[in-house]
Amino acid sequence: MSTDNLIKMANQIAQYFASQPDQEQAVLSVRNHIQMFWAPSMRKELLAWQTEHHGEALHPLVQAAVSGAGWEA
């Protein structure tokens, strides 16, 4: 899968959870969704891209979810 598609999907997930009033819970929801439904190779690719590009083009919730404690690539 292309990195562009991963970024688009991750941002869509974040937009869905952005309506949660608790920001911390929204980050956890994004992280949990990606860990539950994405293949390890997809998570690893997103993490590598995020590290290389410093989160550019990623929704802030995705940035926090990827760089936060408990992230498993």
C-alpha cells in the first residue's frame, strides 16, 4: 500500500475520533484503531514516514498516537 494511502486513511480515522470531547481519549482511540485493524507492515511504514517527515500532513491526533507511549509498529 502506498504511503499516501496510509496517510489518508490515518487522517480519516483521526477525523472520526476528533469529535470526542476528551483529547487524550481521542488519541487513544486513534492508536487503538490503527493497532487493531492495520497490519504490522502498515503501522511500521506509517511510523517510518512520520519519523522522517516529522508528522507533516498528518492530523494532530495521528501524530500524537504514533509518537505516544504504547505505539507498536
